[in-house]
Amino acid sequence: MATPAQKATNDAARKAARRSPLLKLAPFEAYADPVCALKDSRLQALHEYWRARRGDVPIPPRAAIHPRDFTRLLPRVFMVDVLPDGGFAFRLAGTAIVDLFGCEPTGKTLTEALGPRAGKLAAAVFTAVVEYGRPMRTLGQMDWWTPPATPAFETPGHELSHMSFEAVHLPLSPNGAEVDIILCALMPYSGDEQPRFPEISGG
């Protein structure tokens, strides 16, 4: 149950969101930003790297992306395959992503790895990245996450719903047009580490 202070913050965020160009990922306090106006410098660096690797095509291929070029960010990186049926599955995930969600998502669909609520939210974001062939930023509260109902899943030792996040989702393509992989990085924040996002906080 939210404290009075948390409720006030959430109410302010909702009012600010109505004035914001961000797309709310209802019913959660999470948002998609097609402009990709990233705030975290580490995510900005990955976005700039992606842009530099495009060369003469709108979308770079997987072969142009070299993990050795962003080793410090690798624990926060994950990649998603676009499946023939239009679905998505995790291709790989960094150690910090595994620790955050309490599971090894590699080879699993979004629902298998994240549960139905988070899986549906992620699918909506990834579908937009595929359809438009451009980067997408997401941000907000991590109130969308709940552990999948599977005995093999280990629940994290922290409450994700009280954390905020910022993430970037970057398309990759074998031919410069059709997206087959999405390169992502997610930065979670808790306590005093949580940054201020004026777009949704109103200040």
C-alpha cells in the first residue's frame, strides 16, 4: 500500500503525464518516449554508439555491434529476437538483468520470463520498435512486474514496484529495414538513486 507521500508523488506524475508527449503504458506508471530523449548518460552513450554503427543504412546489423565496445554496460544489456510469428524471445541477458528479475530469461518468451503483465508491456514496446524501425525509450515506475507462476522462478529479494527505471531499445536489421533483433539496456533506480524525470514528475 502506497504511503501518503508516494500517493502524492503518483498523483503529480499522472497530472504531468497528461501534459507530456510521452505515451503512457496503461494501466502502469510507465511511459514510452518515441523521441528517445534519454537522461542516463550510460544509455545515451549506447544510443550514440548505435547511431555511429549504422553507416549508410537506417538500422545497423547485429554484426556491426561489438560488446567489447561497451563492456561496462554489458551487465545491464539484453537482446531480444523477433520471432517469425511476431512474438519475441530473449536472446541473451546481462548478469544485472538476471539478478534484477530473479531469472535467466535467455531462450524464453516475454511471458515465460517476465510474467503476463510485464510480458504484455514489453511486447507493446518491442512491436513499436519493429514497426517503426527506430529507437524507443521507456521510463517510469516498475509497478508492471510480477513473478511468473512457475516453480523454477526465483523471486528477487527486493520490491521492484517501488523502483523506477529508464531503458533504451535499439533495432537491429540484416538488411537495414526489417528488424530481427532489439538491443536493449535497462537502468533501475531505488531510494536516493532515483532520478527526476520532469516529463512525468512535473518538475
